Amino acid sequence: MLSIEDISRKNYKNYIVKTIRKGKRYQPEVHLLKIYEKLWIMKDYYNKPLWVKYLIAPLLIQREYKIYQKLKGIKGVPKVYKKIDPFASIVEFIEGEDASKLPLQTKLEESFFSKLEKLIQEIHSRGVVHGDLGHMDLLREANIIISPEGEIYIIDFAGAFLKPLLPDPLSMYLYTLLKRHDLRAIPKFKKHFNPSLLTKEENKLLNYSMWGERKVIYWLKKW
């Protein structure tokens, strides 16, 4: 029986259900694959410009692979990460709805926020910050998935940041900044889906965003 380990550059096209995103500039193509009733997400830089394909893609693929290895075993993070070659990778598809796309009349209970906070803290405890959580607009994903069973998942660690082994001031500043940015996703969602649960501390966190920090986060995401 075919398994995810048998997927290669030669045969992956046979299993594409649809192409989710073509990808602009240095962004990868994103395909949805189906192998024996299970769905997978494939990120592929193979058809990108040569300088992206050979200089940038292998670094990004290896970096994200390393991050998934650090997060292995955490319930709420996609499982089974595979590198097809230096230019492409496959990760478990998580069925559900991105939290940013929930109807505005949705009311999320306290248990949701407790689970989300626990998951973010567990990711941080492995020395990883996501850096791209909690968007609340139609053009961007929050990267927080609610499964049909009500489980919470955090996806897409392409822009994640690792805690520096050598804590130089700049790296530690960026790590701390993005860590706070991750945690700000919790009061963001409370504000939209159950504002009565907001605490004074969360209001402070929600309102705290220095102009300089906003610019740093903006350019980090642009990159």
C-alpha cells in the first residue's frame, strides 16, 4: 500500500486534488494531495526562479523541517513532515475552519481560549515562536484551525522563529517581540468572539504595540 514515504518528485502530480496557491515571487506553490483517503499539504519551490529554487528554497525547507522536529509530539501541531527533495515538503492537512473566518456572531467559550493559550505556551516551551497568529481580516489566515471535533490546531510554521542558541541582543529582542505577538492572538479573538472574557492584563497586551515594534513585525512578515 502506498504511503506518504513513497511520494516523490516523479509521482506527486498523480495525487494532487487541487492547487491551493500558485505563490508569488519567492512563495511556494501549495498543493492539496490525497493518498488513500488522507489529505496532505505540499509546499513546492521547484518551478520558482533559479535564484529562489537553489539559494533560498533549500534553506526554508530545512528550517521548517527543523521546527516541526522540535514540535514533534505536541497535540495541536500537524504531524508527519516529509521533505520530498531540497525544494518541496509535505505536512499533514488539518481539516477545519480558520478561526479568522468564523461568523462574527460566533461565541467562543472560555475553554477555547484556555486550550489555545496552553497550545501556544507549549510551542514556546520548545523554543519556537510562530510569529503569524491571530489575523482578523478577510485577506489573511489566522493560522489557528478549529477542527469539526472542536480541537484546536496551529498551522504553517514557515515564518516561525527559533530561540537563539547564542542570545545576542538583536536575536533575543526579535524572539521576545514575536513571542508577545503570538500571545496577543488570545485577546484578539476574545475581543471579537467573547469580549466579556477579556481581563485587564489582556487589554493591556492588546493595546500595547509600540510603533517601532509594529514596523519590525511588518517587515519580518514581508520577508
